[in-house]
Amino acid sequence: MSEALRKLINLLDLEEIEVNHFRGVSPEESRQRVYGGQVAGQALVAATRTVAQGRVHSFHSYFLRPGDPKLPILYEVTRLRDGRSFTTRLVVAIQRGQAIFNMSASFHKDEPGLSYHEPMPQVPAPEGLPTFWTLFEALEPSPRREMPLDIRICDPVDRPPSTYREPVAYAWLRAAGKLPDDPVVHACVLTYASDMSLLDTSLRPHGLVWSPDRKIMAASLDHAMWFHRPFRADEWMLYVQRTPSSAGARGFSTGTIFTRDGTLIASVAQEGLIRPIA
């Protein structure tokens, strides 16, 4: 396990400070706000810590205010329902006495049933693709830092892009090292990863890309995931990202995540702010 991945696992290991109350922290980085995938992953950890049976099969969440990375985050869990098959939790993330994020998560006890999924698109294998840092350094030279995820983009976009691009993107990803066998860890690591590039897809048809020059204000507004089948987040997964619509300074994107053998394991939906800055 890489040091960056070890730090991510520690980041997701919340401190229980009272029944139904947990505390999380942010990494020591120069971020202006808490990364959305972090608060979503930590909120899912908090919900899971209060569930006796079943695995998470879906969550729906809203980003309400920017989180301050210098302050701890309080996660308050409300136990909405404990049923025979399904369990439901509400999680509110709080800083300075105000809600910055909320999540409704549902857990389902394993049971057999009908099974179908769409086929995985044909894309290049991850081994022949450049790493994220290889692409990033070519565009914006900066000191290399270790990442908790190994990301290989199948169709990178130039900065700035010169022409219209189809609002579809493909990326291979996996944890940068071996994870514990606990399925909760794998679900939360994938939740963390799922917010990293999904909103970028909504900029492609406009000939735009997010960059530090801040010509676009981009921020996640909501985020939902459905977990269809068991998986390991330390094995290669293909993240297929599409944007069917952008309007009113908001982009709507969907994602499907496949294992390397073509099994659909999760689906994602997100709407985000994509506001041009004059």
C-alpha cells in the first residue's frame, strides 16, 4: 500500500465521539475547500458504522456549503429505518454549526434475484495508457506528489481544447495498492474516486476544461451512487462518464463503472455548477 493510499484509509477511519456522532478531518493540502469525494466517503463511513446488517446499495447527497479543510467535520447520523431487508440512514456533515452536506443512504441485505447489465465499451487496456501525473505534468509542470489512486485516462483533453468534443470520457482507475478485504472500505474508496472527474465531462461539448486560471467556476451540487454488485476497488475499474445535458450554468453527468472483465458494479449521477467567469 502506498503512503498516499494509507493516508486515505486513515482519512476514512472516523473518530466516534458519541452515539451516532463521528468526527472526520481533511488532509494537509492547499485546498480552498474540502474535496467533495472526501466528505461523501466519510459520510458513507459514518452511516455504515450504525448499520447492523446489509451493504450499501445506494446513496443520494447534496453539497450545501463549501467545507473548510482546516476544520474537523462533524457527521451526525439519524437512524430513519431498520427493516428486515432494508436499512436507511440520514447523515448531516456540520462545520461551524451549519450543515455543509447531507446524505441519505440505503442498505440492503443480500438476496438472490434477476440479473442483467449493459456491456462495457471497448477501450484501450490501462497498461498502455499514461498515468495521470504524466499527463498533468505535461500541461502544468509542478512537483510530483503521490496519489491514493492510479488513474489512466483513455481520451485526454488538451488544455485548452481546440474543438467540440463528445461529452463522453473513459478512465481506468484503482486504488494505488492493496486494500483490506472489508467491503465497506472498497465502497467508500470508490465513492471518494467517483467525484474526481465526472463534472469535467459536462465541459467537453463547450470546448472548455477546468483549469487553475478560474475561467470556469465548477462545483458539485449533488451526487448519487448505486452499488449493483460486489467489487474490489484495488483492481482495475473502467469509469464511463457521459453528460446528456448542460443548461442554466449546471451540467448533469452520469457514470457507469465496470470491472475489467466487463461486469457493471456501480452507477453514478451528478449535477454540478459550471459557471463561466467573465
